[in-house]
Amino acid sequence: MKTLWGDYYINMKAKKIMKGDQAKGKKPLFVQLILENIWSLYDAVLKKDKEKIDKIVTSLGLKIGAREARHSDPKVQINAICSQWLPISHAVLAMVCQKLPSPLDITAERVERLMCTGSQTFDSLPPETQALKAAFMKCGSEDTAPVIIFVSKMFAVDAKALPQNKPRPLTQEEIAQRRERARQRHAEKLAAAQGQAPLEPTQDGSALETCPKGDEPRGDEQQVENMTPKPVPQEENNQESFIAFARVFSGVARRGKKIFVLGPKYSPLEFLRRVPLGFSAPPDDLPPVPHMAYCALENLYLLMGRELEYLEEVPPGNVLGIGGLQDFVLKSATLCSLPSCPPFIPLNFEATPIVRVAVEPKHPSEMPQLVKGMKLLNQADPCVQILIQETGEHVLVTAGEVHLQRCLDDLKERFAKIHISVSEPIIPFRETITKPPKVDMVNEEIGKQQKVAVIHQMKEDQSKIPEGIQVDSDGLITITTPNKLATLSVRAMPLPEEVTQILEENSDLIRSMEQLTSSLNEGENTQLIHQKTQEKILEFKGKLEQHLTGRRWRNIVDQIWSFGPRKCGPNILVNKSEDFQNSVWTGPADKASKEASRYRDLGNSIVSGFQLATLSGPMCEEPLMGVCFVLEKWDLSKFEEQGASDLAKEGQEENGTCSGGNENQELQDGCSEALEKRTSQKGDSPLTDCYGPFSGQLIATMKEACRYALQVKPQRLMAAMYTCEIMATGDVLGRVYAVLSKREGRVLQEEMKEGTDMFIIKAVLPVAESFGFADEIRKRTSGLASPQLVFSHWEIIPSDPFWVPTTEEEYLHFGEKADSENQARKYMNAVRKRKGLYVEEKIVEHAEKQRTLSKNK
């Protein structure tokens, strides 16, 4: 078989297969043995050579029907011959049996990878959980083997397609009974027609006596009894049933077996904390455990293409469908007979949901059906996301234009079955800052004259900042809380692109670090960090130190306070304040220090303000990306003095006298807690009445400081980008490039496919410009080019959305108004309009009436 492909030839004299062409004009082995036979069949059928066709059919031992043999379409004849000679079903089944590995060949590394979610390591799992690894490797079907099943997705099928709802063929006994009942009814009709009225009571009596035996009432009773159950299955047939697509890894899945349903967020460690008896506790008396349910396997199905066949049991290593899990499984889950099993890692899809639309019913009274339909769609499609925004909008997040249309059709026709209104696609953007430009918009180096103009422009931008906020020439923002008790100094710096990518790749590790830090802050007894997790954290820290080098980034990694938004995003908050040192790398010992306990609550307010600022930027309220906020100064001296004086007054009122030696130390340690307690207990406090709680003031002040720090830097929008792969012939390459350039696309690579006249073009295309791209490129190329779009990355739009001409060359090139299209400004204004924000644009430019030349004559 190995010599069938490649540079191998058959030598008829030596009757051997030899490497390399021994004579001129020889054909390779694959062409000579396989392709020539197929080509001869096609040649005979297309030329309608009946003698050759009969010879081929006879030599292959095939039986072709007379209808197919006489058919005028050659495709029908070829299909009839090839379906018997080379049936594709047999070929695919044989290939699956030969090429796919056996379930017994699973490796230990793959088992450990399946059992560990996120940044969790196999050694950190409980001993009972680690013992399940042997069951995975053995893949045994004994009664003692634990049953482990992984549900990868849920798919919807019509209730009519279920085996229990299909009409089954009647048995011979049922046919005989129905024949007897029909004969009785016919005899009754004849008797009634002949006017034998006196015999009716006896016949009715005999019919009533035989009714229990034959289970068939007569007359009107039969019609009523037959008609009443019909609406119930009719309602069921209109519904969608969900089948779980699953694979058995260990044990035998039997119908009716009780089993644990473990969600993706289930943790065996959480089970041990809530259940004192551990994993040996009886399953019927368990307390409620998050993300765990206990149910029975109702129906097991064999997936035979579009058909479903009933099964009583399924041995390990097989794929099956499970019915009755729609109330327990949303998208994926792990089924196990033991609660010690961890949830498997969910499937990773190459297509990332990126395109959003808001959906609402045309008739407001149908909102419950829409909500129910969206829940069913979310369960049926593993790649779709359903969100409810703060504004109350129901948002559908899909992978692209085609996927969006498919989801909307399913929602209207299958799940909700109502008319819906769909908004324009909501394209996500990100906001960031960059280094100051070195060249202007006409690609000239910014000299002294130009710098003067840019400084004037910067001063105009800074004039928008309210009074009371100090702006340094280096971009340092100094802002004070409304009650004048605290002062914050914040600077914004752009992160290197490599660091932003590292933060995105390690979001799961950052999330686990945040969970550990929060548990330590709350004083919970958590298990020690496993060695492998520590190694991952140190490796992550080392990567950041490797890329954050230079004078500006000195010791910056050790001072990282938080990540954002949502505490796991691609932005960082750095604390350079000398009064309070806190870091995400801090261990449990440092968390218990007096200084940390004194400033912890106020520090949480600073972090909350940073999270709010990174969640919605100043340009168009989109999340930030690749920004480092440095807290240079955090002055709380006035707040401490105020808290100390208030605490002293309260102490004098309550205690009368106190020792002077310890008073200052106690006041200094507990000033912040005392003031918070005092302001929360006394509602008539002037601080609380005028400005609210001090923690809330810190949140708002930190948020405003971050926004102003962004505004004094060069701001840019980041657009979501698709990787576009296009296959086209050489004749239409120019048209393909024209469509790409029109939609702000950029060609990365172009190569010719070997052996064909097709070119493979790889390009990047903004998601905002991708709607209608596939249809346009097919129309322009007459169907000779087909694109494939997959979400790839975020990319900075180079143009400045706030740019105005400032130099003489720019005035000459762009004009005084500079009203040429700015791509970044167009995107920004579109997002601001959609969100109801203020858009700076002129509706009417010339209000005077325009008269035509004909009227002037």
C-alpha cells in the first residue's frame, strides 16, 4: 500500500514494483492501477459505448437495472455503477476502522489534560479523583468500573424523529383484532339497516361484554376515546427535543441508571467542603452542591445518520445520544457514577463569537416566547452566546454573517416561532493609546514648527479637562476627591504588543490568581498553591519581566496591583505609592500585615475605579486594551487627620480619659475603619450628606483620573480582524484585490496551489467591513472566488479619530476643514450614535437657499 503513492512504477518484465521511472512514458503506480480504470469507465459512459459498458459491468459482477442502463443522463449511469463497484459507505467505514485509534490507545498525558480545567494541575486533584485515571486507561466494561461519559454538545431534533413517536408496524395479532372489530361494526350497520331494532340491546350488551376483552368500545364512545388523546402528541410533535451528543470513556451506560451530572464549573474540592462524609456519602441524601445534579439516563440512542435507534446499553469507547438531559445540561457536561470525577475541559472552537445583534419581538406580548426561544438556541448551538445587557436588550453573539443568519432563521422557524426585529450588527471595538507620532499626516518628520503646532493642539485638548485637575507635561493627572481628603496621581502608558498578547493568553491563570487572592483576603482556609501552579505563575511573571524592559518599566512587574477589566483583562494597574505597597504576586504572609489591613478597603475602591475605567473608555465607551495605569501618588494625610480627630472626639465622649502613650498609635492604626464606621452609623454626617461614602468617592475619582490620563495621550481605536483565505483563479485576481482594498483589507500572502490554476490569497479584513463581503466577491468574480473568514486578532487603526490639520503642509494637503473620510472617526461616531452618546458633527453646513442657474436667467 505504501508504494501506491509516490514515484513508484511497475516493471512488467521483472514483475516488481521499482522506485523511479525505468523507461520513458511510464505511468506511476496509482495512475496505472486506479485512475486509468476510473477514467476508462467515465470515457465509456460519456461516449455511450454500450459494448464496453456491458463488458465492465460483467467483469466487475455488477447488476445494473434496465432503467439506469437506458437513461440518457450519463451521471445516472455512473452513479449506478460506482455505487455498487466503489460504495462510499464501505470505504469510509473501512477507513475509520483502520485509521482511527482504539479507545484503549489513549495516552496518560491526554487523560490528565482532559481532567484538568484551566490552570489546574493533575497532582492538585484529590486522591479519589486521581484514581479515576486508571479507569480511563483501562476503558473497562465491568459492573465495578465507574461510568464516565462526556457530553460535548446538545443538538435539537424534531420530536417526530424520536423512535417513540414514530408509527410502528402492527403485529399479526393486532391486525387480526382490528379485522374482527371491523367485521363486528359492519354486522351492526347491516342489522340497523334491516330494521332489527329489538336485537340492538342484546348486541349492545354483547358488545359491552366483549369490550373489556377486545379493549374497543363501539359507537360514539369509540370516537370520543380515540379523539381525546390526539391533541397531546400533536403538541409534542411541534416541540424540539434535545439529544446529548456523548462518548463513553469508562463503564457501560445503561438505560435507567442513576448518574451525577457535573457542569463545567464543578469542583470535587467544593464537594468535599460541603459534604462531611466525602465521596462515600449516599447520593440520595446529599446537600445541594453547586454545578452538580443527580438524575437517571432516560433514553439511549444510536446515531445512524438522521435516524435514531433505541439502545438499552452502550459499552465504553462508543459515541451515543442521550435523551432527557435538556433540564440538566446547557452546552457540555460530564456524566459520572462517582462525584469525585472532575469536569472535562470544554471543546475549543476555532470560530470565536464576535458579531452581535440585538433582538426583540415585533409584538411586545410575545417577549416570553422570544426568551424561551433564545434559551433553546443557546442550548442547541455550542458556538452562540446569549446576553442580556444592562439596557435590557437581548443580544445574540455569533461567529460571523452566515452563522448569524442561520441562528436568526432557527430562532424564527424552530425555537421561538415568532416574528422578530433585528438591529444592525453590533461590532465590538477596543480603545488604546500609542506613543506620540514622529511624522505628521503627510509623512514629514515633525520639526520645531510642527511641534509648536502640536503643542498648541495638545493645549486645546487639555483645555477640555475641568478645573481643579492638574496635568503634567508628561501626562501625569493629579485629581482630588470631592471632600478634598485624598489626592491621586495617575499616568497612562501603552503596553508593548507582546505583553498584551501574553496577558490575553494567560487570562485563565490570572483569574485563578485573583480567586486565590480574594480567598486569602476573606480569611478562608485554602489549600496551598501546588508546585506546578507556582511554576506557571513564575513563568508568567518571567515573560512579563522579559518584555517590560527599559528605564520606564523598571521594577514595574513586582508592583502590578490588578488586571482589568473584570480582573483578568489585557490592562494592568501599577502601584508606585510609597504609603501602601500591594501586588498580585503577594503571598499569604504579607496579606496579614497591619498596613495592608488598614488600607485594604480603600485599596479595593481604587481597584474598582480602575476596573470601571478599563471597562468603558472615553472615546466610545468600549473596553480598553493594552494600557498600563501607574498610580504614582496616593495622599491620604488629610483623611487620616480627619479620621484621627473624629476618633479622638468619640473617644473622649465615650471613655472620658485615656492613656496618652498608646492613644496616637491606636488612632493611627484604626483611623480609616473608625471614620467609615462613624459615617455609616451617623446619617447626619456632613461628609456622607454632601459627597457620599468615602469609598465611593475614591472609586469615582480613580475612574475619572484614568479617563483623563487616557485623553492626554494619543488615543486610537482597535478593530476586530478576520483572517480571510480566498481561493480564486488567476483571471479574477484583480477583482479580488479591488474588493479587498475597497473594504480596508490587506493582503498578507499569495501562493499558487500546485497542480492547479488556483491561487490561495491570505489577507486580513476588519469585521466591521465584512458584511456582504462574501456576496460581493462572488458577484464581482462570477463565483470563481470563495472566501473563508475566521476571527484572528485585534489591530490598531492607525488614523487618529481626533486629528485636525496643524502644520502648513497638512493645511495644503487636506484643506482647512480636512473633511476627507477618517476611518477611525467614522467607526467612533457610529458606536457613539448607537449608544446614544454625543456626536460632534455638523448637521447643516450652509443654511442659505441654493438657486439653480436656470432660475437666474
